[in-house]
Amino acid sequence: MHLQRLLFRQQQSLSLEIKNYCIEKIFMKTDDLNKKKKLRLLVDRKEIAWFPVVDASVCNGCGDCEIFCKPGVFTPGKQEGVQRPKMTVSNPDNCIVLCTRCQPRCTAGAITLPRPEDFERFVEYVA
Ligand code: SF4
Ligand code: SF4
């Protein structure tokens, strides 16, 4: 009987620990979300030379960057022969300043972006 009670208490204490852990995780996630701030440009977008550059000698025309980039920065170039067309940066001003998300998507390593630290002065973060 005594053993049963002991086991019951241990179970209760364990479930309380799990509950607290879950609550902690939920709050951590909320905090992380709150930390995400909006970015406001301090000058006209056209004055900010932030956009990707595609190295045509490396690009294999897979099209991943075009699919991935929702602002529509990329467009396939002219088809030459049987090879897939190389990607081009057709709408550089659509590129979101300080976004770097397409770079790791390009497994060929054809995309380069400027150094973010050189462009921090063009933006401010708002809550
Ligand atoms: S993801 Fe890279 S290799 Fe593929 S089309 Fe874009 S630039 Fe070219
Ligand atoms: S940096 Fe972001 S917005 Fe700019 S081209 Fe890449 S994915 Fe699109």
C-alpha cells in the first residue's frame, strides 16, 4: 500500500514537471515571436543596392530560387540549346532588404548577396 502511494506521488510529480516544461516552451515560443520586428526603410528602395547576383557560369537553371522567392526577383533567361535557361535577377528592387533566404537554397552556390552589415544603416526596426 505504502509503495503504491509512493509510486502515485512520483507519477504526480513527474506529470507536473512535464506540464511546467510544456508551459515554459509555449512562453519561449511567444517570446521568440515577439522578438521578430518589422523592418522599415529609411531611404527610397531604389537607392539601396540590396539584391542577389546570379553567377551564370555556376547556375544550372534548376529554378529553385524562382519558386522560393515570393517577391518575384528571379526570372529564367533565354533558352540556349538543350540546357535549362540560366536564372536572371529581373526585379532587383523587389528583393527584401536584408533578406538572405535564397542564398542557402541554391545548392549550386550561384547566388551571392551583399554583406548585411553594410546595409544596416538603411533600415530601422519597428515593433
Ligand atoms: S537556385 Fe541557383 S542554380 Fe538553381 S536556378 Fe537559382 S541560381 Fe540557378
Ligand atoms: S534575398 Fe529574399 S527577397 Fe531577395 S531574392 Fe532572395 S529570397 Fe527573394
